[in-house]
Amino acid sequence: MSSDLLSYAGYEEPHFLEACTLCSKPLGYNTDIFMYRGNTPFCSQECRQEQIESDEARERRWKVSSKKSKECSKKSTTTVQTGTLVASN
């Protein structure tokens, strides 16, 4: 087994610091690694910034769609009147 690979129940996968998350460029030894949100590695500030902007845009879209969903559910509320109905012959 290579030292670059992790093994879990017979399944081998590359170490998470092996390649840039965005462009998949190999991360070399003795080079800077730019981290984002814990353990997400990037090869450059540009790749990291692109991911940040992408995440922020996705969060904005989610907030807008969530807000629209709440507005739609308020508009679609149906009012039902209750009372007693008396019928006679």
C-alpha cells in the first residue's frame, strides 16, 4: 500500500491533501496549500476564491428560493369557516 493512500475496509482513496479541490492540480510537497472550510485544500488563492464565490452564490440562491417558498405557502393558505348548519323540510 502506498503511503499516499488511505485504506478503509479494503477501499483505498487518495489523501485529501493530494490535489486541489477545484482544478484537481496535484498539491506538491513544500508548496503552499490554501484551505477553506476546514479540510478543503486548494492550489492557489484564485481557486480558493472561486470556490468561496460559488458557495456564496449558492447560499444566496437558496435564501431567495426559501423566501419565495415561504411567501407561496402564506398565499396558498385556505380559510375555512366552521359553524352549525340547520336544514328543515
